[in-house]
Amino acid sequence: MSTEKILDTLTKLERMHRSLLELGTKKTDILKTNDMEQLTSILKTEQAHVAAIETLEQQRQAQVYDYLQAQGITNVDKPTVTQLIEVATAEEKPELAAIRDRLLHVVDELKEVNMLNQKLVMQSLQYINYSLDLLQPNRAAQSNTFNYSGAEVRGTGSVGKKSYFNSEV
């Protein structure tokens, strides 16, 4: 049994991960400019990429499992490329090792970009919460239900805290 199909699947996985990396880099720029329409579009594209990667990964696992079984190795739950390299022929090992290394490198880069994007999203959320707190400082203390007595509506009661926005007017 040859590793040609496995190499083909690994090459497709590498291409999909590189494409996902490009999308992640674009998403970083989009997050910096706060373009929500483009962000929504890129998220949908990323979801399609992730689904394709999952399918390719399942194919890869099945192909490696079949190859290992053909080599007489039967006690494998989740077959890895490293296990495949160990039992591959001398001619196939360098190519398998090279594509594994490239794929691992792309995945590491993708992790870094995703961590940066996560930090940008968290900073945006913190800024939004800060802005909301400036406009309505007691919003955290208020419940989600309408609990004012009629005195507040008639203007005879006192409201606890005025927001910064109202106090400046």
C-alpha cells in the first residue's frame, strides 16, 4: 500500500490551513477597523474552512489507519502522521516528514493569529463595557425588570445615581 493518497490529503490540509491563516490575518485588520459587515462575512468563510478541514482530517485518519493496518499495526485509536512515518518506506519518510513539519508550522502560526484576534475582541468588549458604564454607571446594579414605583414616574421620588451623561447636561 502506498502513501500517495495520504500525501494528497495532507497537502489539501496544508492548503486549507494556509487559507484559514490568510483569513485570520484579514480578520485582524477587520477587527482593527471595526467593520462588522466584513467580520460577519469572514466568519462565515472561516466556518466553511473549518468544516472542510474536519472532513479532510477524518479522511486522513481513515487513510493512515488503513495503511497502518496493512502494515500489521492494529492497536491504534487515533492514527498520527508520526506513527505513519515510523512504518513508511525509506523513500516515503522524507516527504511525509516534510509535509508534517509544514503543516505543524502553519497550525502554530494560525494559533498565534487566533490568539491576537481573541485579544482584540476582548479589548473591544472591554471598551464597550467601559463606554456603557460611563453613560449609565449603575446599569450593573439595575435588574432586568421594571421595578420603579409610581413616585419616580411622577417625579416625586429620587433616583439613586444619575449617569455621567445626564449630570453633565
